[in-house]
Amino acid sequence: MQAIKGKKVLLAVCGSIAAYKAAYIVRLLIKSGAEVRCILTKDATNFIAPLTLATLSKNDCLVEFTNANKTNWTNHVDVALWADVMLIAPASANTIAKMAHGICDNLLLATYLSAKCKVFVAPAMDVDMWHHPSTQNNISLLKSYQNEVIQVNHGELASGLIGEGRLEEPENIVAILNQYFENFTTKPISILNNKKILITAGPTYEPIDPVRFIGNHSSGKMGIALAKQASARGAKVTLVLGPSTIAVDDATINLISVQTAAEMYKACSDNFATQDVCIFAAAVADYKVQEVADEKIKKSSNNLEIALTKNVDIALEFGKIKKNNQISVGFALETQNLEQYAKEKLQKKNFDFVVLNSPKDKGAAFKHNTNKITILDKYNNLTNFELKDKTEVANDILNYLEKMYEA
């Protein structure tokens, strides 16, 4: 992460159980070469000690307007002007509400209201608090003030509930900041600028009855990261996304939401002919139920047999009609004979290159925020990459795509 090196990051921490992750954020920022200063609310000190963040950041950690002896005060304006970027992580519902309505009753909020730099907000709270209309309205207000709101994660929360509200992982937060600074770096216009790119992502859900389905563990993270990074390079992106809990908060992306393989195939069929590039990153179910029950299937015996029939192989069908001026990219998730299966898929589906990964690699494939890939192209070149954040993996794939155009 070179873009963030030397940048001044002001990390503001609110009172949330996720405050402990601030230590990881500081560590990753320092490791990336950034300069870090921290501000905590009083409530945040109940979850993480200011001394911890001061030690990791190598700068005093600020909590109050004045020091303990009331002999000096913290100039919140100077602190705000020092920063190249302000990151509020975790941002509690309370602080988000105050930010949205201009309430200024602590050092963090005074600094926020004085900031001239870009402000990133990474919320963290329980699922019902996150979905409450007042919180969502406050989030909308923050966005209208040109703040960047980092999407919350879905998972188990401190309350024991499962849902949206988890703080985005520290690695992803730092990657987002790095990408922000990369956008300021002068670089030549990408060859992908104005290219039309179709990307499939996420799983497909094949219904058994009105309440059950056949699916898989794909979250759509990899495909969504590809869509966002391709759009950042100026591409005109159409994202066909299966069921996913991840929000695609990029208005430049043409999002088509689908459920089943048949719906995904239809959406691709409607767009394929006009595309310059097609990236098939979705984990499409191989089979669907032959006869979907109209009513919920009731438990009647120890065994239940369901007849399955093959789904259309989306990438295979479009490989048959791909034009010479189109580039097609496939994904291969394998657990054995990885290179052999990737070569077979490359030829059978007429791909220009295949992105190969395996769930056996620690931190790779489904559900993870990281991935470890190997790219095999039609010229039989094999390129291995290290385990990286999926945003960085997306950029590795797009860099390879640009090289295909240059070849």
C-alpha cells in the first residue's frame, strides 16, 4: 500500500465494543507508512485504553479539550487541519446522530466540524440500531455532506444477534483509505476507460419450495470488488449480482440483482452482445430442482428425495458466441488438480484467462475478505499471487486484463 505512505491519518474512536479493533487499524496504518494521531470519546476509553493507541501511533492520544491539570487545551482546529484524512472507526449510532445534526459536545465532534479533509465513517452497532429509520436517515445526511460511509459487515454481533452492524475489517478499512489516496496519484488513463464490462458475482439460489433453496457460501465480495475497481478505472460496468448482503454503494455501476441461475443467464443474455469484457465471477449453482413445490414441503419421513436437473452453464454458452473483439475471464474454485481443471475450463469455455483459487488456502475463497489467486491465460502463462485483500486482488486481475489488451 504505497499511496497511503507518508499521509496523516486522524483516527477517531467512539464508544463501541468494536473499539478494540482501533488498535489493529493503527497498527496497519503505521505498517503502511502513515502518520497517525488518535482521538477518543470518553465512552471509548471504557473499551480501549488511550495509552494503547498512543503507544501504537507514537503520538499522544486525545480525549479531553484540556489536560488533567487544566493548564493547556487541545486546539481542535489545529488537529483537524493537520490531517490528510479523518477516519471515524468505530462510529457509534450516538456519534453518527450528533455528526448529522451538528451537535458539538466533545473533542471528537469539534474536530469533525472543523475538518477540511475527507472524512470516512465506519459504523458499528447492533443490527436493530443499524436498521432503525433514524440511523439510516442520519447515514443519508452524512453522505449528503460528502462524507464517505464504509459499509457495515454482516455477521454475529456482540449481542449474540446475527445481522448487519459489524465494523468493516481493519484490513479493508485501510485498503479503502489507500485507494482514496491512489485516486489522487497522477497516472495514465486506464485502457479500460469507457470499456463496457459485464461482471457476474455472488451465488445463485435455486428454490426447492417457497421457503427452501439450494445455494452456496459465496458472498459476492470478489465480484463486487472487481466491479468497483473497474468502475474506478473508467469502465462502464454492469454487475449481475446474485443474493448478497453486501451493498453496492456505487452509483456508476449498473446493478442487476437476480436470484436464480436462469435469471442470471437472462440478465447476461440481455447485455452480452454489447460488452467488451465479460468476467464470470459468480458461483452459479450447477443444478436446480426439477419440480419446485408450490407449498412448503412438510416433514413426513426420515428421507426426502429431490430430483435435480442441470442449470445452464452461463460461461460455456457465452463462450460459444464470443466475438474476436471480446475478452472473457473465468473463475475456477477447485479443491484438487487445480491447474489441470483450470486448463480444461480455459479451453472448454473459451476464456482468455482463468482466475484460479482454492478454499484449501488459508484466508482464500468464500466469505473471506482476502483471496489468494493464480492466473492461467490462453498463452499458457501461469502467474501466482500472494494472499491479499480482495480489493487488491481485484486490481491484480484488472491489471492482467489491461495487459491482455496490450498484448
